[in-house]
Amino acid sequence: MPTILKRTGYAIAFTVLLVYILFPIVWILLMSFKSYDDVIAFPPTFIFEPTLDNYTEVLFGAGEGGAGEFRGYLMNSIVVSCGAVLLSLFVGVPAAYALSRNRVPGSDNLAFTFLSLRFAPELAVIVPLYGIFQQLRLYDSYIGLVLSHQLITIPLVIWIVRTFLADVPLEIEEAAQLDGCGPWRTLTTVVVPIIKPGIASAAIIAFVFSWNNLLMGLVLSGPMTRPVTVGILQAIGFDQVRWGWMAAAAMIAAVPGMIIAVYLQRYLVAGLTMGVGK
């Protein structure tokens, strides 16, 4: 009997937690299928006549305030987030390898310095960064946004990959060095295939943080490179908030991140079960 009560208690607790986590998402999803009158109706109701007008306006509409431009915002976010992740992996993986293998005095402090960049509030650097970007003509450019997102993604990549590198036996690298491999070749041909799951994890987390970032795009982007997080704010007009449009845009904006996360998680599980020890 105590075991049954305990399991029942766990089931109820997990159900309440699941409802608490998923309810905002479900509410936004329902709002995206409501007309404006149904959205502003009080008290709110779960019974309404669903409509696809919000999604049609977001994807194919024309007009002011962002309608019809959302596909451009979506493409901007894809370009910036993918570019930021690729650059972070290209720089962060070798940096993590150097910090993990070259045990020199101060290496741990240097690694913590990289991580502290993630702790620092973005407001502390965004104003001087805006001035620098204006001088270098990087404002409202893909290159500028990709570089600014390195403050978000590189620390994550370095620390996640560094953790996975700690589990790689040094004997494997020593055997490669005996065969004539230098540090770079050892990293690319021996170490990287082993830590692919860790690199996938770092890519997932870096992409999510880059995709969801608002402040960098709000300050450093313009009409040509406005990301989706800033584009959704176009639903806020001077006279009203288009809640249905905003909800539909938010649901569409969540799709690329979900697809990439699911794909990389499958790859992650496959990599963990391949038996790299062989």
C-alpha cells in the first residue's frame, strides 16, 4: 500500500508539473487559431470557432507592421543562428581541446573567464557594441549579428565540449601521435569523431540560445536583418496588439528550433550507443 500511494503521489506531481509547463504553450497555440474578438473576449473561453486567418496573414499577408514580412524575419534568424553556431564550433572546439589538454597554470581561470562572458548582462556590452558596430559598418549586417552572438554561443560550446573531452582517454591521442599525427590532425581525425555527441549537444544549446536572443537583434539589427524575435514585436501597434498574429508568429518561430533539436537528439543518442571504445 505505501508503494502504491507513493507512485500515485509521483504521478499526480508529474502531471501537475507537466500541465504547469505546457499550459502557456497550449494557450498560445489556441490563441493562434482565434479571431481578434475571441482573443479579447472576457472571460477567456476554450470553445470557439477556429480560424487560419492568423497563419495566413503571417505567412502570406501584406501590409504594415510586419504582416507579410515574417518569412524574411524567419530567414534572418536561420542565417544568423546557423552562422553563429558554425563559427562557435569552429572556434570553440579547438579552444576547448587546448584548455582541456594543455594543463598550464591559469588554464582553469581562462576557461572560467570564457564562461563568465555568459554570466555578464548583455546590457553591459550592448551600448559600446552598438557604437563599435556603427564605426565598423557592421550594424544591420549578418556578419555583425553573427559576431555579436559569439558572446552567447562560444562560452557554451567551450564548456560543454570541454566536459566531454575530459572523458576521452589520453591513450587514444598518444597512439595517434605515435603514428605521426600532429595536434590538429589528432583533434580532427581522432578526437572529434569520438566527441560528436558532445558537439551535437553544444550545437543544440548554442542554437537555442542564439535563436531566442532578443536584445542583440533589437539593438544591432535593422530592416535588412531583423530576426524573428524582433519581428514578432511588429504585432504591437500604436492602437492595439494583434494577439492572434503574435501567437501564430510565435508558434511558427518555434518550429525550426524543434526540428533541429529533434534531429540532433536522435543523432546524439545514436552517437552515445555506438561504442566508441572499439
